[in-house]
Amino acid sequence: MPPAARRVRDCGGETLSPVPAVTASRGPRIGAVVLAGGTGRRLGGVDKGALELAGCTLLERALAATRPADEVVVVGDPVTTSRPVTWAREDPPGGGPAAGLLAGVDAFGRAPDLVCVLAVDMPQVTAGTFGRLLAAVREDTEVDGAVLVAAGGHRQTLAAAYRWAALAAARPGRREDETNLAVRRLVAGLRLAEVPAIGAESRDVDTWQDLRDLGG
């Protein structure tokens, strides 16, 4: 097995979720956008994607989690990765997650039917997580997407699967209105299925204590 393939598998966290991943070869074309361009202010400005958990960077864990996708776009500054990705950046940089998400959507070489979205600071999301999210969208033709939901009911709109057409229809009419737009506002009008998180899937890393709590 090539080293790159082994690295993706090892970072996949497959034992963290009892639900198997789906494969991209069945059903609609799937794209993925990994948001890795945040400033990490509460971490002193550190690059979150470069942080390690269980010997694997958060970026590599995100790439393993999005392996059901036919094409992956990473929004952030380019680094070496274990699988081919397309790099993108919102304009201007630092425009926020919604602007980054839309920049990622624009960077696909071929428009997908479904878009998996993942913030790089959610290291417990796995391919199995996206298997459940994608299944929720496929099973209900009336919904525009599916979001991961924490035990307290909090929607993680950056751990989700959206229909490409729904995102295209939801984006502002002017490009400048995408800057500093909240993702929750962007998708507020969408019909979204809620997929309960398993274990720590919905946890994100905003502080050093968050990383320690997850075993980093």
C-alpha cells in the first residue's frame, strides 16, 4: 500500500464511529470543502490545521473524513497533503467561514450534486459521520442538506452536507455581501435534516484546553 494511502486511512478515525463510510462511486457526485483558513485567535494565531491529535494533523484528519468525496477543495494556505486537493482562498482573505465556503464551492473543477462541508477544527468527524449526513440527504428529496447536531441541539453548520443547487441559490447576489456573512445566516432559509452526533463528533477545537480534552 502506498504511504499516502496508509496515512489517510490511519488518520480516518474509523474506530471513532460505528457507522461505515459510503463510497463516492455510488449515487450523486460528491464534492467536499474543508475550511482551514481561520485565524485561530484563541490559540494565539496558530494554524489549526497543523495541530496534531493522536499523531495526525487536524488537516489530515479532515481529509480522511471527506474521503467519500470525488473532489476536495481546501480553503486556506497551501501545504503538503497526503491526497490531491484543490486550494482556494476567499477574497479578501479573512472574510469568514461563509465567504470561505462559497470560495471553495467556486473552486470545484466540476460542479458536484452534494457538497460536504467540514471545519478543520472538528477532528472527531469521520468518513462515517459524512456517511450518515449524505444518507440523510439522499433519503429525503425534500431537504436541502443535513447538519450534524450536538446533544444540546446546537447545529454544526460546518459539519454538514448540502445540495450544491441549494447553496448556489442561497448565496448573496453581490460578492461583497459574502464577506463576514455568518454561515447560519447563509443557510437559514434551507430545509435541513438534523443528524445526531455520536460521541465527540460535534466537538471543535477553539482553545488549547479543547485539544487536551480530545486527547491532544
